[in-house]
Amino acid sequence: MQSSYEEHFERDMGCTEAEWLGWLPAAVGTCIWRREGAHAVIEVPPGQLTLRWAQQPPRVIALMRMPVLRVKFAFSWLDAQQRYAFMKRFDLYMQRGGG
């Protein structure tokens, strides 16, 4: 987990759009959100987070193929501490198995 989050950043997620959409409700918790095509707006009082995503070509390592979903994060009206608090939960719910 990161120690801070910029207002705007992007990351590659190792999942399909269907998986992402399945995880998203739990990741945003009690925040109200709405999806509009390949983006979503999440109300994170006192501001919001806009997510935009696009499926990318899979990563291929030897015989393994991993899906890649590029996600752009854009926070509005949230300070660094508020962004961190939201992303702490979000990242926890978006983690894939391991150990």
C-alpha cells in the first residue's frame, strides 16, 4: 500500500473489466457511486473520485497471460489525508490473492 496518493494518477490492474466491476462496490464501501460506461463517479465527502478504465492487451510472460485494465484516478476537493483514507480501504478490497 502506498503512503500517499496524488490527486491524479493511473495504474494497471491485473483483472478484466468484469472482475473490476464485481469488486468495485465492496471497494467503495458506503460511498454513493454511479457508473457511466467505462467510468464511474464516487462521492467521497466532501469531494469525489472519478475513475476511468480501459482494457489493455494482456501481459504475456512465457505461457502465462494476465489481463490488464488501465485505471485512471482523479480526485476532486479532497486533501491528501482524505485521499489516503479512501484509498486504504479501496486498495485492500482490490488486492488479489497471494501470500
